[in-house]
Amino acid sequence: MESERDSSDADLIARQVVDALRDEQRSATRGLLTSEEAARLLRVDVEWVRTHRVALGAIKLGDGPKARLRFSREAIDAYLAARKVRPAPSAEEPSTSKARSRGRDRDIPSLSPRGQAVIDW
């Protein structure tokens, strides 16, 4: 009778330890996305996410060559913000390339990459 109670107590303690370890693991990775979740968020292939893991701020779980990657939503948002397409300059503000071409003497031909003269008409 007492051995049954000891066994049930041991089972209860084991379950509590397992639950505590799971909670600890969840809190350590809370908010982190898998490669698949990051790919769905960005609407790209998983391979693209893995290729751009450094730029996306990947966190490597483990030391081996097949260690799992996790991505924070904040790092992905920062990556996107840094690559946001900006509106074109207005007509009143000439872009640098237009200003450069207007400043060049039109009578002097420019050179192609091979050194051949290119005449802008």
C-alpha cells in the first residue's frame, strides 16, 4: 500500500518537474519565430529566410551545423524598416544623378566601360 503511494508521489513530482522545464523553455523562446513562421510572416520561401538569417537577426539554438534558428519579430520589423522604399524626390528637388548629368558638358562624350566614346544626344 505504501509503495503505491510512493509511486504516485514520484509520478506527481516527475510531472511537476517536466511542466516546470517546459514552462522555462517556453519563456526562453517566447516571441521567437521558427524559420517557417518567419517565412510565412514575410511571405517568402523558408530557404530565403535561411539564406538571409544574418540580416534577419537569427538566433542559433545549439552549436551544431543543424542547430535550429529562431527569429525575433522586432529584428524582422527592423530589417523591413531599413529596406522600406522611400518616395521619389519631387520635381522641385533634382536627384543627384539628374544634377550630375545636367552639370556635365554635353559637347564632351562620356566613356563607356570599355573606354569607347558614347555621345549623349
